[in-house]
Amino acid sequence: MSRTSRGARQRLLALSSRQHIEAHWGALGALPDHRCVRGPETGMAMLKGRTGGTGNAFHLGEMTLTRASVVLDDGTLGHGWVCGRDHRHAELIALADAVAQLAEWQETLETRVLAPLAAELAERQRRDAATAAATRVDFFTLVRGE
Amino acid sequence: MYVAVKGGEQAIANAHRWLADRRRGDRDRPELEVAQIGDQLRLAVDRVMSEASLYDPELAALAFKQASGDLTEAVFLLRAYRTTLPRLAVSEPLDTANMRIERRISATYKDIPGGQILGPTYDYTHRLLDFLQLAGAEVPPAETRDDVTDAEPCPPILELLNDEGLVEQEVDDGREPSDITRDPPDYPMERAARLQMLARGDEGYLLALGYSTQRGYGRNHPFAGEIRLGQVEVEIHVDEWDETICVGEIALSECQMINQFGGSREAAPQFTRGYGLAFGHNERKTMAMALVDRALRAEELGEPISGPAQQAEFVLAHADSVDASGFVSHLKLPHYVDFQSELDLLRRLRREHATRQAELDSARDTAGPQQEER
């Protein structure tokens, strides 16, 4: 099984709800003990837009952002970030980041957690696209005269 | 001179208790849950987030509930909460071209790649009250079109027009935008700072100003080139990995307005643009914002400044509902001493007026008849 890159895993876990992650998390079994070395803490990220979508950046406004850093018993560090204020969500992402660095956990993490979450995310996005597609206008032209 | 006014503590406590009681309403009915507001009153939630300038649907729903549905009060609550949080990151510019589209329409081109997608819109509804909702009728789930396996790409429409150079291009020159939450506004204001102020501006105010340009007070001949609503991923750069990562996605509304021509001796005539961007589903807000953004470019584009919507300092200094309601509301604070001094002044002026009047009258009494005799 191919390994999910660190950035792709962070993205997948941030786009998945905490409830979805926890639903699969139990399949990992007993994880190494960990403690939080930073946070979980909630602050803000200032979001930038672009003038006209492509031009100079401007500050649009802020959003809540939570980050966490954990350390495993053996000293492995993991980091996680997620929009919103869910401390446990950020901690789970950081923990996944730490565990993913341990060879003995990689496959379980991939197959039991990341793969099903990726499938769920893809299905959710497909459903959203299908719902939007149902509101797509099919134009027809009325032919007048002969 | 300041005079401390004390008292009213019990009255205030009881007033707040009554407010909470009113907010709770009839105890025989279930209490409104914050999650229900986030779910079922989401356009109100989006407006609160947008004008509070803080994206957090749950907190915006809480603010809306706490404010008993008073949007301006809810915006104030969320804006105030914002000040309690540290800033952990600044995002990469949001890539609206890669939005997961929920709605995307153009009033300038009918056949566009990706198509016209109406999304969950109030457009084309008949604006007739739906009494079925009063009766609590079941609502069928949204229709889906399952032959669609993947969303067809929806490229930004204005980029398509750019092939012929008909529309001015927005190009990033790499300039770092100022931040009105850190640097006090300074006039004349660069466009980036104007957009930041407009993005948090009161929708009703911007709507009125945008409308005024349509009615002729700074006309700029707008077309809705493209409006898109949907989800956009947020990316931040993190030092820990020296990498740009995705931390989630947020709902955004964007309006690209195309306006009548600019040009000069050197530059060929081309369409000009106005831009609107806001949190959540805030279509009307982004349209109004785009109209006002374009109006505020009057000086840059060499247009006469004739309408209120074109006057940057006037428009921007009064756009924020927290500022505006704060200053209007302060009139309710005790002004007893202020008012007392005004009363004293007024009484003195009236006494002086009466004295002057009496002198004039007596002068007329003595001088008047003599004048008649002449």
C-alpha cells in the first residue's frame, strides 16, 4: 500500500470530521502513550483573498484555528492543525502524524484509518457535486417559424 | 469634569434576567439549539460571520441565539470574542478558482465551461409564503444527478474573456496588503485595505450604496460576470514542516462584476472590474461589495467623483456596523452632566436674547413714533 504523504494526511484528516476519524480510530488498537507538548490551543488564522480572484492579496477576515503538538513515549513528535475549535480533532491529527513516523504503525494507519477516511471524503464530495449538478441548467432553444 | 454616577445595579441585573427569560420564550416548547441555528438558519449565521470578520459557524450561531436574532448585536458579540484569540497563522491567498462549486452563474455568457449551476437559491421562487412550513410538512431530500462522476471544472469566466484583452486583468504584483486590524486606516486607502473593510461592512449599507450607483449616483454600468458559491480549502504555511498545508475548508461567495470601459490614450478601451468576496453564502453582499469596490476606483480610473458611493473616506469610515451601532448606541449612556451644561448655556442664551429683545422693544417704543412723524 502506498504511503500517504505527510501533507496529504494532514489535509485528509483536517477535511474529515472528528466523528469520522474517531469512528475508525479504535481500529488502531492500543497506541503508544503520548502527551501534548503544545496545546491543543485555539487561535485564529487571518485569511487572504485575491483582488478579482487573481490579483493582489488582501485580508478577507479571520477564522478560528486549533493546533496541537504531541510527543510519544519514544520521543517522536507529531503536529496537527485544523480549522475550528475542536481540541481533540487537532490532537488526533498530531497523534496520527507521530504514529505515521513509526514503521510498525504505518500500514495499520493507512489501511484502517486513512484509506476509509479518504473513501468517505471522496464519496461526500461526489455527492455534493451530484447535488450541484442536478441544478445545472440545460438550455434549449425554441425554434420559430419553419 | 467627570462625575461618577452609581446605582441601578439591581435594576440592571433584573433587566438582564428578564432578557434571558424573553430569549428562552415559552418553556412548554423545546429550547432552540445552537446546532439547529447553524443547520437551519445558516444564511443568518453566514452574515454574522462575514460582518464579524470571523469564520466560525458554531460561534456565529451561538451569537445569533444569544442576541435573540438581532444580527447587529450578534456581529458585535462575535467581533468582541475575536479580540480574545491570538493570531496563529496567515493563510495563503484563497484559491477561488478551485472552489468546490455549489452555485455558479454568469449573466454575461450563457454557455460556459462547467455550465450554469443554480445551487440552493431563492432566485425563481415566487416569494409566496409557504404555509406548508407552518404545518411542519416533510421536506424531500435534494435531488442528485448521479451520472455525474466528478465535478466538471468551472474555470473563472473572466479569465476566458481575457484572451482578447477585453477585460482588465488582475495580476498579483506581490505587494503585501496592509491589515486594518493592525494598521489604523489611512486615506487615501489602497484597494486591498478597502476590500478588507468592505468584506466586513454592513450588508444593508453596502446594498444601499451599490443601489445608489445603479440609480445614477456614480453609475458604472455593471454586469454580473460571474457569481460563485462553494467550498474552498484553506492553506497555511507551517514552520514545523516548512510546508504549506491544508487545515480544512470554508464556504465562500464571490462576485466578479464587469463594468463599462476604461482606457486612455495609451491603453485600448476595455471592461473594468469590481470584486466581492465574503464568508458563507452571502451572494447579495458580494454583489453590493463589487459595485461599491468598482465605484471606489473612480479616482484611479479617472472618473468624476459625483456620487456618495465614490467617496472612499465617507463610504469606508461608516461601513462597519460595530463602529456605527457603538457610536449611535452611546447616546443612551448617561449624559446628565453634559446635558446640564447645555441647559445652563441655553438658559443664559435665552436670558440674553430676552434682554436684547426688551432693549430693542423699548428703543422702538421711543424711536418708532418719531420716525412716523418725519
